[in-house]
Amino acid sequence: RIVLSDSMDIEKNAAKLHKKMKEVLKPNEWIVYKGLFVDNLEETQVAESLGYMSTEKNRNPGYKQIKNLKKNIIDKVKAVLKKGEVDFL
């Protein structure tokens, strides 16, 4: 059960993480991070906003680019959290 004050701390810490990630990530990584993890968009929506396309039949646009960017983003988030630059829970 989350108490209101806990919920506020989580939101506050998430905002701190987002701010830090904006400093750490490259511009394209930030667009993907914000789209997926802040705005809760689908990968296809983020890919289309970046103008990615797919040449493969039955594949979502930019699936490889998004997959690679997402991996880099997650690695960078883990590094920031591991260094203790942002509090979490």
C-alpha cells in the first residue's frame, strides 16, 4: 500500500531522474526516453515521430533503432542510479 507521501516522493524522484537523464542522454536518446518512459507512448509512435521507417515486411518502423536506443538508455539510467546521482525509493 502506497501512502500519499510515498507517492509524492516517488513522483519527485522520478522528476529528478528525468531531469538528470535529459543532461546525460544524446538528443535522439532523450526523445526516445521521454516518449517511452515519460509520455508512455508506444515504440511505433516514438519511431514515427523520429521519422524512422522499416524496409522489412511486417516490421514496425524503426524497430532496430528503437531497440538499440532503448538498450543504451537503460544502461545509462542504471549507471546514474548506481552512482547515486539520483535517489530512488
